[in-house]
Amino acid sequence: MFGISFPELVIIAFVAIIMFGPDRMPELARSAARLLKNMRQMAAKTQDDLRRELGPEFADLRLTDLNPRQAIRRHVLDGIDLDLNLDAADAPAQAARTALEPDELPPFDVDAT
């Protein structure tokens, strides 16, 4: 949760109890929960407004798509079919088939150039 481990969370709770006192802690917890709920509603409303304004072409838009890394991963790299499941025993045989002899010329296709 936000990169905070359990011991750090316990220390934060202990400091909060000392600073605000045990009688005000339930009130502060309720207000923090309300703030979090309102922020989630605002994010959902903004996402819905963005979808509506962009039109039906972007009906499947997610806010993570606006992150450049996620967009590249979703739209570019998903279309590439990489066959990386080569066996370790098959890799040297694959390399031997494609290697040229020291004085050998690569194949040349007149129609392809």
C-alpha cells in the first residue's frame, strides 16, 4: 500500500495517536475515509467525462493508457508475435543453420532488389 510496510504503518498510527489523542482519532479516520471516497468519485467522473468527450472510438479508454509505457505495451508490443520459446539444445543448431562460412557470400535474390 503506497510502499509503506506494516511496521511503518504502526509507527505512523502511534505518532497520530500521540499527536491527536485517542478521542479525536475516530473523527479523523472518518474524515480521511470521506476524502478518499470523494477523490475516487472525482477520478471516476473525470474518466467518464473524458470518454464521453472523446466519442465512441475511445469507449475502451483507461487512464493507464495515457501512460506512455502502457500505451506502447498495449498498442505496439501486443501485435508482435515473438517466439522466444527455443529449447537450449535447439539454439546452437539454429545458429549453425544461419551462420555463413568465412568466404561465403550471403544469398542474393535478383527479384527482391
